[in-house]
Amino acid sequence: MQKYSQNPEWVRLLNATRNKMIVEDSTMQTSQSSWFWGAKDTQKAKLVRAERKRLRQQGLLNKAQIDRRILELYPTIQGNGYYEGFNTMGKLLTMLRDNNGVLEYRLPDDVVILGNKIK
């Protein structure tokens, strides 16, 4: 919420998405939490993996160069547009946008992280 009040450009960009669903595209992320915070176009992920493998097999680029090339190609790789995942970040951003920067939430009383009860 701090970003909402401190960064007018970010608010403008967020508000430009009015009447649209926000999806946190985590297709390129491999962590387990990426399925919770975002959503993945699984077909696009397969195509990206295949392109990465092809570039590796050519043997002309190192890992950093392959990563840069994949990032350049990413917008042009067409998946099926069907995203799988919880998309929690997208939902939170949508709620923040639709409530003009106010995000009302209440943590359950029994939240424990690393053995510490969260208040």
C-alpha cells in the first residue's frame, strides 16, 4: 500500500488496467511459490524450455547470453493464453486498484512463521 501512496506513476499504470483482470505472469519462474503468487501459461513455458534447450545445444552462447536471448524472445513466443495458478498477486493488485489504494485484510489468529506467531 505504501507504493500506492508514494508513487503516482505506479498508481497511473495500475489504474490504466481498470475493468481488466490482472495476472501476475510467473511463466518464467521455477519456484514452488510462483504457482501461488502468479499464474503460468504452461504451453508457453514448454516452448520457452524447448528454445532454451535448442540454444544450449548449439553451444554458441553461455548461460547468461541464453537467459538474455530468452528474455528478448519471450514476448514473441505464443502460448495458448490459458494460465494455471492461484494468481494471488494479481488478485491483490486488482483489489487494491478497485478500492483506490485501500486493501482491507485480517490475518487469521493462528498464523505462525518460523515458529513465531504473527500478530
